[in-house]
Amino acid sequence: MKIRTRVVLVTLALTIPSAVAASVLYGNTRRESEVAAIAAAVRMGVPADFAGECEPGRATRLESLEIPTTARGGPRSRVAIRRFELWALPPTLDGRGLGPSVDPAMIELVAAGSLEASRVVDEPDGQRIEVLVAAPPRLGGCAYVLARDAAATTDTRALPMPWLALPIFSLVVVLVGLAPVVARLRRLAATARALPDGSGAVDVPITGDDEIADCARAFVDAGVQLRARAELIAVRERTLRQYVDDTSHDIALPLSVLRGHLARLFDAPQRDEGEYRATVRAAIDEAHYMGALLHDLATFAALERGLDPRDHARVDLGAIVERAASRHRMLAELRRVTVECAVPDRPVVVDGDPTCIEQAVSNLVLNAVRHHPGDGNVAVVLDRDHDRFALRVIDDGTGVPAGILESVRAGAFGENRPRGSTGRGLGLRIVDRVASLHGWEFALRGRSPSGTHAELRGAIAT
């Protein structure tokens, strides 16, 4: 049911009984006014020259009396001249006399001290009103005077039509007052229907300070949240598609190289030891690279979606450093590179995403080992200074080009990343992104005379 229909029905349910009750009250008030006026006129209008006495048990006809009656108690008043027959009545009637019959209840009421008593007599052609009053003293032997309509009338208890205008007027007022409310609700409904398409901003005019304005604000907030949720879902879908595309693209090349190395080992099992070891070393290097690349792609996809604060925990940075150094020692030994790590005796604990932090530290160590020309060293050092930590990965390899970190930050994910000395884009972007999301500082620079110095700095958890 529409709100307008509901309000109209409620208004009619309230105003129609009120109008009926007001009409009844008006009719009763008018009747009381008429009876009082008739009774007063009867007391004053009994003929002064009446010198007779009431015969016992018989009613005596008096002269008729014209009485002006005014309908009061309603929205309209009018005066009408009505003619009444007057009868003088003895204390008791034997029922054999001329005149109208008298309701015993009226006699009992006047005899008990009431100023007047009245009743309405229904007749085929209308209604007659009868009023009984105590007889004035000059009417010897008479106890009561009865005034009776000379002619029946249909207006005796008529209900005034103006009262019927109350429901109509109330209905018009309600409909006019509801018009702006309904219009605002319709705008809200149109906005709600437009929300699922996700186009544009939530444009709901908020006027006033009532419940509808609160509803409009709630629609705006819900629309903003829905669109933010839709944008997040779209970002996740794009990230997933990008992840699949880049995984297939980046894994294809090292997988082909790995197959080539294994084919060489299968086709020429009698090679000299040096060439055999070089081929095995290259195959292990490619397998290690593919594993690290898969981890990097998964981590980058997670970073593109944004870190979930619910995944944050207290992370022991020293334990992560030791695991990262141990993880890449086998590859380092194949390249004749020594990996050493040093952590303080007192634990260095930070707040953050454990998986992303471990991947970032692992990337720094892997970059130092994998791009080292061989016969060298990589040092992973974790220091603490009061409430700050410093994690340094230092190697004595070939170094890095100037401005490489700025180039990595300005690069686009998914573009071709050449391998070799320039193949550090994704791993370093992950390190830089993890540092930024955790409020840390990341620096990368060359060392003199050769080598690379990578450093992470941040706050220790309290």
C-alpha cells in the first residue's frame, strides 16, 4: 500500500468519527437550547387572563403559542418561528380527558424538581417535540403545562452539513502536506534504483532535518560504501587477471631455459665435470628464480589489493632475517658467494603483515645473491637504536645504476622486465611497497668501489 493511500485512510478513520461525534454533540446542544427556550417561553406565555382551574383528571387546552427558536452550538445558527399547542394538566390524569398523552417519565422528572422535561415523538410525517414544565401559580389546580409542536417537522434533529466538511478539509490538508514528502521519497527511491549500475556519484538532495533527511544521508553513505566496495572488487578482478597474465608470461622464459639445461644433461651425460656442474648450477638458478618469481607475483597481487589490518601481527624481524639468509645459502654456494647475517641479542619486534615483510626481506637477500658475479660476500645486518631498527643488506658485487630505485617506483607493473643486471624491477617494487605500507624508509645505493647497499628503517613495536 502506498504511503499516500495509507495516510488518507488513517485520516478518514480519524476525522469521520470525529465529525459524527461533533454532529451528535451539536444536535444534543441544539436540542437542549431549544428545550430551554421553549420552557422559558411557556412560563412567560401562559395567558394572563386564564381564570379557570384545571378539572381533576382532565387536560385543559390553552391558546397556542408562537415561539422563536434558535439553533445554537454549531457552525451555523438560524432563527425559526414555531407554533406550539399549550395544555394545562392537573396533578393526575385519568386518561379520559381530551388532549395528548403525557409520558409518565416526564411528569416524574418535573415533579422531582427539574425545570423542564422533553421528548421527541416520531410520527409518520415527521417528529414532534414535547416540553413539560411546572405550571405557574396563577393556574389554579394545574400542576403542569405541556407545550407540543402544532405540526410535525423533519428538522427537529437534523445534523448540520458543515460538519461533513471536516473530513474533506482534513483530507485536503493532509494531501497537500504529503506532496513534498512523497516527492522526496520518490527521489530517494530513484536514487536507490540507480545505485546498482555503479555510475557517477551518489546525488541525493538532503533538505531539512527530519527523518527523511536522515534516510537520505543513510542512502548517501550506503551508496558511497557500495561504490567503494564495487571499486575494490574491480581492482581485485584486475589484479587477478594481471596476476594470471604476468605469471604465464614471466614463468614461460625461465621454464624454457630450465628445460634446455635438463635436455643438455640428458643428451650429453658424459660431459666433463666442470661443464656438468655449470649446467646443473644454471638449472638450479632457473628453478630458484621461478620459485622466487611466483612468490613475488603473489605478494604483489596482495599489495595491489591493499593490506588487511586484520592480518597484522607482531613480527620478530630477527627470525625473518635468519630465515631469509638460510633460504638463499644453497644458491649462494653455487655462485661461490658467502651469506652471513647478524641480529641483536634483544628481539626486534615490529607490527605488520608477516608474509609481506618476509617476502620483502627475502627479495633483498635474493637480489644480492643472484646478481652477484661470484666469489664474494653478502651481509645481512639487523641493528636497533632505542625505538628504531635498521636492516641492511650489503654485497660486494657489481653495484646498481644510479637512480634505479626512482625508476622502479615510476615503472608500470606488467611491462617486460629484462633479466640480468636490470631484472630487479618486481622484487624491488615489492620491497618499496611493503616499506611504504608499513611506514618504513627504503634506500638503495651503490657502494664504493663496488657493491650495493640496501637499507630498511622503521619503528619498533612498543
